Amino acid sequence: MNRRTQLLGALAAATVALGGTAAWSAAHADTLTSSSSARNAALSDNGATSEVKGQVTSAVNTVFSYNYADTAKTEKAAADVLTGKAVQQYAQMFALVRQQAPQQKQILTTTVTDSAVKSLTSSRARLLVFADQRNTRTDKNQTSYSAAVFAVTAIHVAGKWKIEDIDTFRSE
């Protein structure tokens, strides 16, 4: 064998090796980008994560706060920020409020203290919400405080995040 044949053989072997490496890398890169963590914008898109947290925080603060003198105001606000299953869930929760709040002269103030975005895509988010609640019964001049933890699913509708599901972690 002459030197030229040896060089061509070595170049052919290198081409095959590099081609195999390129094919393996392309296949491996596809598995990395198609994994659920790679699709979860909560891990990589600070702007979108901040946007959903801000809008859901505002919605929770509004929907879970009420004044016995005007519960209709809270229900109207809920209609703007709730959708899907959350509308029915909220109606069930708020039925008791509608009944008792005027009699007990209740004022409930909910303040989200923190939230965590578990998953986020361009159209759906799952959040864990931590909130403090202050309940004042003006008929007895009593105030009590409590903490609340629940999860919500939000969907992006017409440029706005709306709560689609409320999970209070109660067994059914």
C-alpha cells in the first residue's frame, strides 16, 4: 500500500466516525428538547413566569376577598378572572358566603404571600399559591387570621391568564 491509499483509508474512517457521532448527537439532542422539563417555561422564561404569577396573584386576591355590603362586586370580578371548571367551583364556595356574610357582617381579605409556578407553557400554567386571610366579623367586632394553600390551573385567554381549576387539596 502506498501512502496515498493509507491517507484515503484514514480519511474514510474519520468521515464514518464523525458521521456516526453527528447522528448520535442529533438523536440525543432531540430527546433533550422533547423532555417535559425542556418544554416547561417556568424553568427558563422568567418574564412569562413573572407574568402568570402576577396575574394569578391579582385574581386570587380579588376573588377570595369580599365585603358583606357588596358581595356582588366580588362575584362580578370573579366572572372576569375565572373560566371553565373554576366558575362552578367558585359558585359552590361562594354560595355559603352569599348566605352568611350579610348576617355575620363579614369582611374577608386575602393576600397572596407567595406562589410557585410548577409548570408553564404558552397556554397553560399550574401554580401553588400561599395566602394569608383576615376575616373580620363586624357584628361581633372579631378578627381572625388563617393561612391558605391551594393549587390553581390557569389558561391564557385573549392575552390574559384566567384561573381554570382550583384545587384545595380536600378529598372528595
